[in-house]
Amino acid sequence: MHRLPTLVSGLAVCLVLAATASADVIPVPDSIVPEKIEGATPRNVVFILSDDHRYDAMSFMGHPFAKTPHMDAMARNGAHLKNAFVTTSLCSPSRASILTGLYTFRHRVIDNQRLVPEGTVFFPQYLQKAGYTTGFIGKWHMGHASDEPRPGFDYWFSFKGQGNYYPPNEKYTLNDNGKRVPQDGYITTLLTRKAVEFLEQQAGSDEPFFLYLSHKAVHGPFTPEPKYRDTLADVPFELPPTSERHNDNLRNRPRWLLDQRNSWHGMDFPLHSGESIEALYKSYCEALRSVDDSIGAVMEQLKKMGIYDDTLVIYMGDNGYMFGEYGLIDKRVAYETSSRVPMLMQCPAIIKGGTVVEEVVANIDIAPTVMEAMGLKKPPYMDGQSFLPLAEGKSVPWRDYFLYVYYWEQNYPQTPTHFSLRGDRFKYTTYYGLWDTDELFDIQADPMEQNNLIHDPEYAATAKRMQNRLYDMMEELGGMEIPLNPPRGRQQNKRLRDRGGVKAADFPEAFIVDEPLRKELK
């Protein structure tokens, strides 16, 4: 199998050693030894991943204009994991967590520009070693410059970086099992066709298979398939209530947040364009229709093969996406609309239709879940755990808190490094390395995260308790070292003058005093 060159700097290597040296962290082993679950019957598994699909953009969720009949059918025929999150809301870090079962600070994929460190273990390597057939189709993205086959997959069909909805020129090619081939039309339908072909090749096989179908859609620039273009143009649209502009900072919001409204990731200057949020959002949902069709095509093929009832199918998005919430567009931040993702799963033989899983599940849980479904034990070094028992309606011990991290990128300097801890009721977020306010939200009473409680004396003990728990978890998991990479990528740091782009936001009101705090210095 192709071995990737290392692109980890000497500093990053030192940090890897420091992070994995924690007594509480089990290191990733050098050898891959799958361990079978005694008495288990391995199942076929299909994992379908979309890009930038926000958690509520499905019609069964009551979305005003998203049309997703096949996702709706998955929720009806299987389970909706309504509280699914990612450990970092960014394409490559999220995908690395899916493939490794590790938090971002352990797998070290902290941006979209670089290949994963040499020696990274992907969970399909365990499946492959156990004798199962594995296939990867679609967007890999961890490293813009390479689409070479990665370890763990018998079948490989992919493209470099973000890929393209349509081939940009006649010379553009994709990687089909190491062979350069032209892109044949719209990328979502092409990947779907390749997925169906892979499934057809498994017909009659005695060994289980795992298919990882990874869509480019609905990543920007949002490009619908022609049959769906402009189908939502006349649908009524309203901006979210949280898009309201704040001309002061009496509500103690972070300055970086108020400033980000006029930026590449803000609704006043979205992706440095003059596009409206309405136009962007509608194109996005039109492109999503083809992803939904892809799910339908996979399900139909499983029925043709007679394995529909016994195959576990999981669908999720790699991160959320904002369209005006908090005045922002895109992702990266710990706010719910950014870090929360859609997740559906079905296997009629073991999962009751209409099941709703309330527990917080995450991208780090995908690897253990797939491995359990295929009759393999989770390797002890993984940070996630299988949520298959939850979908089956079983009561199992589960996490009380979920940890979120994001590391500052020079090419997108608007969003600071931050660490967030989410419980059932409260979410605490601390912003690292800048003079600004942290945040505490009661997400039961305030699900849109508008009332920052961090400066309220009534919640001081809660904030301190959450802060302590966050750093305890970071310590336990080996995350107390911040990964660093040399800057790479163009800086998207511009502001639009006529939308308040010249001056920075006010300090939070809680930071302002009217008289000196010290009468004299001694």
C-alpha cells in the first residue's frame, strides 16, 4: 500500500510525543491486530459522508426549504442521532477523527492543507486485516496535493483537495485505483455511480464489505445539479433571529465574534463576495438534493442485492454550517450550528424504525461503531466508543461531557483557538491567546446561545467547574500541547468598508469600569 511522506515539522513531532506521553493516553500501536468479538456476526457497512451539511437541513426536521426524502426515510426506518457533534468543525480534522477514532490534538490533522502524519492508523486497516473488502469513494481532502490511495482500502476512487463539481478543464483527472481518469460529469452523481458499481462487485461474496462514500457536496461554491438549480428561488426566506446586528457590546459577546460579521466568514462579507445569505443558502439546499438522491441509489442497490435489511448504513455530515447565525457563515466555531451535524443510521434487522438517540455522539465514535458492527473490538487507544447499542435501544454508560477544539489558522485569522466543553445543560468555551471574553451558555434555556452567563455571579461556580473539567479532560486525553504548523494558504483577512469594516467592535460591557480599581499602588 502507498506510504505517505511525512509532512510533520520537527516541532510537531515533539508535540506528538509530549501529547501521547500522558499516563492516561494509550498510544497508537505500531502493528494492526484486529480482535474479533466472540460470537458476533459481522455485517456489511456503508458509511456515507457529506460536506458542510448542517444538522437541521433535512425536511423531517421541519426545515423551511430543504428537501430530503431519502434522509427522511432513514429516520423513519432507522435511527436519528439528534445530538451528533464533531470534535473540530473543519473538513480535514473532522475526517481524520472519523477515520482514526481520535481527538484532533491526537491525530494532529489541524488544518486542511496537510497530509496526515506518517504512520497514522485508519480504522479500515483493521477491517482489511480481518479479511473484509473495503472501498473508499470520494473526497479525502487531508492534503490538497495528493489523491493517492491511502492505507486500509482495497478499492480507491478519489480526487485532490476539495475536488470540483464539474471538471475545470479537459486535462483534469481523478484517481481510480492509481490510474488517472477524466471526471465524467457532475461529481455527486459520478461518486454515486462508482458506489453502486462497488456494491455490485460484492454480490455473492462470502466476506463482509465496508464502503466509505465521501461526497464533495455540499461544500462551496454551492453548485446544484442542473435539474435542481433555481428550484428554491421563489421559496420564502427569513434570516435567523441570531443574525441581528449588535451596535454595542452590552450582551458581553466576544469582540472577535462581532468583528467576524464583516469578514470572509461573516454574513456582511460572505466569502468576500457580494452574495446574499438567501442566495447562498438556497443553492446549498439545491445541491443537497443530489446527496439525498445518492442515499436513495445506495439503498435501492442494497435491496437489489437482497442485503438491505442486514446492512448497516450510516449517514452524517463532516461539520455544521451557518447561514447568518451569530452574524456568521461557514463553520469552525463551537456554536451549535457549526459543531452539530446530521446523523442517521439504519439496519432493519437490529434497529427499530423511528428510533431517536438523545445521547451526544461524535465523529470519534464512527470507527468503534463500524468495527463493532463488523464483529471487531475497538482498539483501546481510540477516544470514541460505539453508539450501536444506543441505536439498538440498549442502556450503556455514556459520556457526560463532550470536548471541542479548534486551532487558529493564519489563512483564516478571524477565528481564534478555542476549547469548549458541552454538557447536557451548560456549554463553556474559552478563547485562547487574545484579550476577549469567554462564554458560558445554558443550552437548555438558551439553545441559540445568545445569553452569555460567564460574567453573571450566579453562574460563577458553574463556570469554574466547567473550566476545571475542560482542562482535566484535556490533560487526561493528552491535549495540553497546542499543535503548530507553518502557515500555508492565502490570508482571507479583508473587510468591507461600507458595512462597518473600518473599526473594531466594542469591548464586552463587563470589561469596562468607570473608576480606577486601585486607589494607589503599594
